[in-house]
Amino acid sequence: MLKKAIWIFLLSGCGGFFFQNCQKQQETEKSQSNTSTNSTQNLAITPKPKLNYAKYTDSTLYPNGGSELAILMREMYDDMDSVKKLVLRGELPMDLREKFAYLHSATPTDSDTKHENYPDMAKAFMDNLNRFYEEKDKEKRLKLYKVVVQSCISCHQTHCTGVVKKIKKLEIQE
Ligand code: HEC
């Protein structure tokens, strides 16, 4: 019973805590359009990536739907899982910087999310992601991959802490 509850919790991720996501999302979108320029000033032009809404709001996996940020994060998790496999094989992964940069502007479930340390953590994450992509040496790139995953976890220590265990699956063990 408990196991089942945990499983549902993991699958529904953070969005699972909130009902009527869509409604709430529309409201926050409106209220954020005036204020968002402050926190995203240095990345004012973050083009919106094409997100796979059909897959990442599949109601059998995500019964409570999800915010734009939640959907981006779900994709980021799967993308990083593919990156991990390529890095382990010493191959150069596809460049996901432009897509991931959208974490600066994507609308979160909870409108308070972006007000705390979020912008700094997002910037630190993007800086580490840049270092990872700029590294040509396979071994060093592997180390930088680990740093990127640590930056996911760092932000998740204060935001959406429930998925840390899941993100840890992206780690590469020695
Ligand atoms: C700057 C902070 C930050 C960084 C960096 C970050 N996340 Fe998130 N993540 C969040 C927030 C905030 C949410 C909650 C989104 C919402 O509910 O709208 C979230 C949600 C998630 C979720 C749950 C989505 C759901 O189903 O509700 C997963 C999985 C996830 N992140 C994985 C990752 C991975 C993997 C990385 C690194 C590649 C990462 N995150 C980097 C802040 C961050």
C-alpha cells in the first residue's frame, strides 16, 4: 500500500501536489508577464522550445497534468538519460542548451517558485551545462556531466525536493 503511494507520488512528480493546474497556470501567466523581465533580464530572448505535451501530460503517468516548467523538466530528465548513455560511450551528445535555457522563462506550477534562489540556481546550471558542451576531452566531459547532474540536484534541494531520488538515477557511479 505504502509502496503504491510512493510510486504514484514519484510518477506525478511535483505537479502532483496541485489540482486544477491549468487554471492556476493561466492566472500566473498573466500576472507574470509584467514581472518576469527582472529575473530573466540577461536571457530576455529565450525561444520557446517545442515540448512534447502529448507524451509528458499522458494522464496515466501524470494524473494531475503539469505546468510548462514541469513538462520541460520531465523532458529534461529523459534527455539527460540519453546524454548519460552517450557520455558513457564517449560520444558527443546533441546540444540541448537552447531547450534547457527555457527553464528561465517556463511557467511553474506555483507562482512563488521563481522568486527565491531560482534565478541564481538556473544560471549556475546553465553555466555548468555550457562548460560540459564546450569540453572536447571525453574524460573531462564525463566529469562535467556529473557536475551538471549535481546542479539539477542543488536546485532540487530547495525546489521540488520529491524528485531528488529520481534525478540521482542520472548520476554516473565511479
Ligand atoms: C533552477 C532550478 C532547477 C534546476 C536547475 C532543475 N530543476 Fe527540475 N524542477 C525545478 C522546479 C521548480 C520544478 C517544479 C516544476 C513545477 O511544478 O512547475 C522541477 C521539477 C522537476 C521534475 C518533476 C516534474 C513533474 O513531473 O512535476 C523533474 C523530473 C525534474 N525537475 C528534473 C530535473 C533534472 C533532470 C534537472 C537537470 C537536468 C533539473 N530538474 C534541473 C527546478 C529545477
